[in-house]
Amino acid sequence: MAAGPVYVPLTLPGERVRARREGDRAEAVEILSPSADRVDPACRHFGHCGGCALQHWASAPYLDWKGEQVRFVLGKERLDTEILPTFASPPGSRRRLALHARKGGKGAPVRLGFKERRSWSLVDIEECPISDPRLVAALPALRALAEPFLEHPKSAPTLHVTWTGTGLDVDVTGIERKSGGLSADARMRAAEAASAGDMARVTLAGETVYQLRQPVVRLGPALVALPAGAFLQATPQAEAAMAEMAVEAVQGAKRVADLYCGVGTFTFRLAQVASVLAADAAGPAIAALRAAIATAPGLKPIEAETRDLSRRPVTAAELGKIDAVVFDPPRAGALEQTREIAASKASRVVAVSCNPATFARDARVLVDAGFTLERLRPVDQFLWSPHVELVAVFSR
């Protein structure tokens, strides 16, 4: 028998369980003494679907636990700060889903849903309490859309679905390319299914298959026409909460850098209080940001640049006239860019992160350069999952 702790999914702290051990993991067979914090899960698919892991935990201890996960990671880098209460995205708020499609049995309809726990098989979902109800209502139309993309037996399509201000935007990936991609007949059937489902746009790895309307989202005061496959925060509530904290932190700055800006999640809100230098590696996102400036008159000047910040970070010299920096990097963090921020004259920094571990590593660089980590708010954007995001404010 392996030494050390054993992870038992779908259990809670303090519970006594009978479990079947598999190395350093186990599967609960019976809950002998349930926690007082155990609640009935909100979804019929819970326990079978791999999308949610913590629906059975009452809200208050669940959110406290997320805050403690952040505190634990900070401790590894000898960092301490005020950790504000975790911001909680409400049920029914997810506007983005990645749905896997597979052929059903002989004569059976297409299966569409999430992967099972610890399996490549699919749970054909009928409900999803984390998702915007309009996405759930669109599931039949999305199943019909998926069917033409399954024409090749080796295709395993994933439908990246976003609810926008003009309807569903769907980008499909995972199509077998060696066979020549999607046939003309399949494209026609996909377009017909998209039309029947009143979808705004369907793209195949960024290439337009069908478009009735341009997918548009509001980011603060601006209306942004989304490029195909563009990154967007998973819930508008979390986006607004993170942006509010960032804008509050840079009050008084005359010039702000918004690094890893994407399509302008923070840019347009920041430009209500200061001029903004925005940079991101995604050219289509920067083009969309520039085009959207005209939809929000009265903003401070915005300068947007396409730039791979991991390979060519904005240097300390280039940040010479920047008073505050906001940065929202991918999961790998922004070590090289953080070093340049640390060497700059900026006196205020707001870090947004989807990975507390790389945030803590980068935060250590800023603290060693004389910054104080003033406060941090965990953000529960991916409800009922172990995943936690955060916004943190530094000053010197």
C-alpha cells in the first residue's frame, strides 16, 4: 500500500468514507459520516459528468476553501496580504462552453456534452446549471449542428460555444484534416443547421462556415465585434468584478499599460480614467479592439499594439511614462514581462491571473523590487470546480 495521503473525489473535509484505493487515489464506495456542509447537487449529471467536482459543498465553506488555496500558494513564495472574500459567479452565468460531439449508436442522435470523470466517454447532457439558460436551450440546435462535422470517422469535434449580444457564436475544432477537411455537402448541412438554430456565426478553426450576424459583446462602454475563436472571460459577472477592481486601483494614473489585453476586456474601462497602451500577441484581437474604439466616444486615447509579450515584453524603458500596469497573462504567467515591470518606474500594478502558482512566482519578483502586495481577491469564475482565479493590487 502506498504511503501518504489519498485523494478521494466527491468527498468533503471531515467525512468518514469507505473507499476503494487505487494508488494515491480512491473512489468513495459509501459515505459513512457525511459532513454538515454536504448539500444536494444542483445537477442530475453530477458525479458522472467530469465538468463539476464540488456541487455537493455548501457555498460558504466552498468559497472559503478557494481563498485558502490562494493563501497556501502565496505562502510557498513567502507572500502575505489581505485576502478579500472570494467573488462568486452565480449559477446560470457561464457564457462559454466547450462541448464535445460524438456519433450515437446506429440510428441514434449525436451525443453532445462533457467528458465523464476519469474517462474519454461523453455524458450526453440535458441540463447544466452553471451555464446561461440560453446555452442550455440551444443544446438541441447544437446537436444538429454537430452532425455534419462527424462525417469522417476520425473526427472528434469540439464546439466552442459563446453566447454573445447577437446570439450564438460557435467555433469548431477537432476535425480530421488528412481527409481534406469538411466536404462541401457537410458544409452546406452545417450552414442549414446553423440557420435553423438562428446562430450568429459558425466557424471551423477560425474559417467561416456560416454567418448571419456579427457576434458582438459589450466590454465596458465599447461594443466589440469578436474575431472567431477569440478569448472571452467565462462569465460577464466575474469580468465586471475584476475590471472594477482594476479601474479602482489605477485611479489617478495618467497613462496605463494593459498587457495581454485580448479584445479589450479591461482596456475600454481603463480608458475611461486614463490613456492606455494595450498590447497582445493575437493580431485579430488587437484589430477588433482598434475597431471598437469608435463605438465608445469620450474615452482617453488608446494605443493598441500586436506584440508577443512572452518573447518581446514591453521593456522598462518603454514603460518609462507609464504610471500603472494591468496584466492578465495565460496560465504560464508572465515572468519576463514581470521583470520589466519590476524594473520600470510604474508605481501601481494590477495582476489578473487564472493560475495562482504562476501568479505567486511573478508576484515575488514585484515584491523583491520594492512593491507591496496590498490586497487580493480570489475569483470563482468556474463554479463548482477546484479552479480559482484572482485579481491583486501592488504599489510602491
